[in-house]
Amino acid sequence: MIDGIIKEIIKNLSDNGVTPVYSAFDAVAIDRKNRGFFTVVNIGSFELQTPIYSEFTAFVPYRADIDIIVTAPENYRMEKLYEYFSDNIQPAVMEFSGMNCSLRKISIKHDSNINRFTLTARLSVSGINKFERKSE
């Protein structure tokens, strides 16, 4: 379920022109990622709620904190990174289908290991996954 949420977010970002986008679990080394902008999607927390059952279907509500981490090119200015987020990432985030989504926090820091700014946006999302029940 977690992998499905991450894939859906990556697809939505990519469909809205944000590329490249990686999962935090993809094991691609930072030096092999794009030298320009790149975005990483991570799940900070995940909570399943009590399922609701009907005769043929189970509905499973969930809540998650999603981190979208945008890394800027080297020597890129902080205010331009905010502008990139506002113009490219935020509109795509507001279109996540099947999920309620709200922006909870944005932070920016300089990563001295790679000499680049990173912007982290924490989103609170909730939704319901539907599963067909198998009769035995």
C-alpha cells in the first residue's frame, strides 16, 4: 500500500512535468541522480485505520505524512528554489486524485555534502483504498 501511494505521487508529479522524480526507496546513489533539479518522494509516517467491510469489498482508510524533497542545482539561489516549488510542485500536489491533501510544512536547508539547497515539503494526506473480498 505504501509503495502504491509513492508510485501514484511520482506519476502525478511526472505527468505534471516534474522530472526526474525518485522514490526514497530506489537505492539510486545521489551522484547518479540529475545534476539539475531532482525530486524525491518519501513517507514520513503511515497509519491504517479500522477497515469497513461490505459483502464483496473492504475499504481501508489511511493517513500518511509525505515528504517531497526537491534538490536544486549547484549554486542555485534559495528564493529561486521556492519559486520552482511554487510553480511546478505545488500545483501538481493539489491535484492528487483520490487523496485529501494539505501542505503542513516547508523547510529549506543547504546540504554541505552535495553543496546544494534542498527544499522539503511535508504533506498530510488521507484516503481510502478499496479491496475486493474473495469468497472462499
